[in-house]
Amino acid sequence: MGTVHFEELWEKGELSSDPESTPQEILSELEIKFSILKSIVTTELQGKDRQQAVGTAFGSLLKTLTYLSMKENINVYAALTKSLEE
């Protein structure tokens, strides 16, 4: 995959979401994926193995967040901008 801007990646993630999924189902999936990420971060893994495991789990979490932004029609750029101003 050549150079792709983050916004394009986010939109691609949104389009890959299951149209039948509900926000509640997506939130449950986020809880599970966050727990997985947390368990990886707190393991004894080190070096490239740790970095790869954390990156994979983090990417999976982000992908699921794209599903929620699609379902809830969230302007992610505006939401992040506002959050950074607080």
C-alpha cells in the first residue's frame, strides 16, 4: 500500500465496518480490544516482539474506533482538535 494519508486510512476503516453492527456491539468490541492491549503492555515482552504486539493490538483498537465514528457520524478531526484544546 503506497503512501496514504491518515484521513484516507480512517475513512477506509469506516467503510470496512459491518453495517449491521450497533454502537453497543462496537463498544463491547472496544472493551475487549482495550483489555488485550492492556495485557500486552503489562507483559514482560521486550524489544521488537513487544513493539510489534502493541502495534498490532493498537491498530486493531483504532480500526474498531473507525466503526464507531462511522455509526455515530463523528467528525474525528474536530473531536480530536477540541480534545487537544482542553
